[in-house]
Amino acid sequence: MFRPLSRHVLVDKVEEEAPSEEKSLVLLPDDYKLKSQFGLYRILCCAEDCEKMNPSYIDQEVVVEESMVQEITIRNHRYYLVLENYIYGVLRG
């Protein structure tokens, strides 16, 4: 298990449902996907020195600025880290 340090949060991408397709006047490739500035992630673990995140947020879905998510691959395992400042909010049931 990867343990984050230095105010980082270990997250996992939540796959969102694809929006219903609408007819468009602009032709785009079939595999084109519109990217959003924000993404939905699930918190897996927080660094001990996090000031804003605590263990009660583990397993919660959060909104994160996509450009600030760092993807790290070590020994064939992929991890996603984000500094706690780039977590905009928690989604609760």
C-alpha cells in the first residue's frame, strides 16, 4: 500500500456515467471526449500532516481540479495523488 506524505491525498478516479448523446452540428471523431476542468475521485488515504483532510473523509467522493492530479506508476501499480489544497469539496449522499 502506498502511503502519501507532505499533505498529499491518495485518490482513485470515480468513473462517471456518460452523458446522453445529443445531435451536434459539428463533426467530431467518434472517440472524442470532452474533458472537464474538475473530476470526481474517492479518497483512499491521507498524509498524517493534512490540515483539512482527516480519516473521516476516507472513502468519500470529492471534487478535484484535474490538472493537479499526479499519476505515479511504481512496480506496475498506478497511484493518483493530489495536494489537499486542490480538493474543492466532498459529495455526501
